[in-house]
Amino acid sequence: MEFIFGSKFDFESARKWASEMEWTMVNISFTYVVTIFLIKYAMRDRKPYELQRPLVIWNALLAIFSILGVAKITPVLLQHITTKGYISSFTEIGPCYTDNVAGYWTFLWVISKIPELLDTIFIVLRKRPLIVMHWYHHALTGYFGFVTYGTGNAYMIWVVWPNFVVHSLMYRYHFLFIFWLFDFFEVF
């Protein structure tokens, strides 16, 4: 795992590691779904937890992470499109994967799908409605990320970049909503 913490990002090592993690992601996704429904079942006769403070922190961290992802990948993606063309961004592994910064952030996106599973924990502990789209999306996105990254599919950047953009808006919105809904000083 030195490619994660080293001074130079190595796409091939990261790709190989993601490929080796494929079955681990199957197990994580399966465990996630079972755990969510076990917690939901266990919460059926309990009062919902008030989790404003952890939610403010969680949403702030994910908003910052996603904003940084957009900031690090966008210039490299635009440069790739202007120099090699739009189609090549779908068909060849370019700097969004191999660049020390953009490649690293693309890889971080893949890894981030694991901790993002905690989103659902907040939903079930607060006894909010759990829609199929939510847990299904989380279970499959992590697996999809590891498989497509591990097999070196160039088109994955067109999942990574829009996901960073949407999450930078969505988590920022959730952070501000909770922040304003509950007076900041009441939350902390």
C-alpha cells in the first residue's frame, strides 16, 4: 500500500491492488446490506437517535473531500479533453488515472466508497425512511468502483468526476441544512 502514502502515485500498483480487492468488496457489500437491515430491525421498537453533531461533521468531511476531488481532477480532465479529444477520455487511461495528483484523487474516490457506506447507518439509526435506491446504490457503487478501476476501464472517470461534483453539492447542502436547522452552538 505504499502507493497510497508514498510521494509518487503509481497507477499500476493501485490498479492491481483494487483488482485484488474485488472479492473483498463483494463481502463488504453483502455485509453492508445485512448489517443495515439488522440495525433497521433492531431499531423497530426504539426511539431514533439524535445524531446532529456527528451528521454535521460527517457531511462537512464528505463535502470537503468531494470539493477537493473536483478541484484536483477537473483541470486535468479538461486538459485531456482539449489536447486529445472528448472520445479519448472514454477510451484511454490518461492523466486522470496516472497523474500524481489527479490519479491519486481518482484512486481515493474508489477507496472512499467504503466509508461512504456509513451514510446508511445515519439513516437507520435516526429511523428515517430507507429507500431501495439508497442502499442498492451504495452496495453496488463500491463494487463497481473497485472492478472498473481494477480492470483499467478508462470510462470510469465519467463516473468519478460527476460523482465528485454531485457529492460536493449534496454533502455541502446537507451540512448547511443541519447547521442552520439546529443552531450551530446547540449542535456543538
